Amino acid sequence: MKVADILRVKGNTLYTVQPDEPLAKAADIMAEKDIGSLVVMEHGDLVGMLTFREVIVCIVANGGEIGRTLVRKAMDDHPLTCTPDTEIDEVRRMMLDRHARYMPVMSQKMLMGVISLYDVAKAVVDSQNFENKMLKAYIRDWPAESDAERD
């Protein structure tokens, strides 16, 4: 299974923010849309990733307030990325190694979507459930042995 399979099911709604926007505005968007991340784009290029993790770290560093902090100061400016052709097992390994919960999907320099660790886990579970169903159907339809085959 590849990342493209997840994006096909998930859809391609994207939420982005610019690096010079106020962090408070980005946090408002994340809360309003009930999303855990925003892709940071500048002049059409991916320049970072902002998740609630970075927002929380910034708030703690500022004594409990966002203040006038810009997205640029809080964002991860070296986000982990993948392509639509990346295998799900590779994405899972990459996300676990970097403790990343969100990963932008890039094709060349074009942003194709964002997948989350939840999306990856759901795809794996759905795939396993389908395999289990097929195996159970196969076993249930197993032909009975005839007396001649047993001898």
C-alpha cells in the first residue's frame, strides 16, 4: 500500500499558513477546523510544518502566552516529507523514528496533501481487516475431504 492510496480515501483538503502570520491566528485555524497541523508555505514552497506540539512548546517558552509570536518562530523548518509513491511501511517507520504525527506529501515541489499517524494506522488496520475477512471466507469455503482423499 502506498501514500497515494491513503490520499485517495482521505481526500485532498489542505490547510496552510504563511510563516509571517501570527501564531495566534494559526492556532485559531487549527482549533476552528479541528486539525492538528498546518503546512507552512511561502511563495508556493513548503518551508515548514506547524503542529499543536510546536504551538504548546512556544506557549510554554513564552510564560503561558502566544503573544505576538510569528509562525516562523514556532514551526518545524525541516519537516519530514514523503511522496505519493512512498510505501506505508516506510512512512510508518519514518514517523516513528522522528516522532512525527503529521507528514506533508510532496510530488516534486507540489504539496499533494498531509497524512497523519492516525491515517497510516487506520490504513493498516483496514488492510488487515480486509485480509482477515478474505482468509475467513477462504477457510469457510474450503472443500471437504472425500473418503478417497483420506486413504
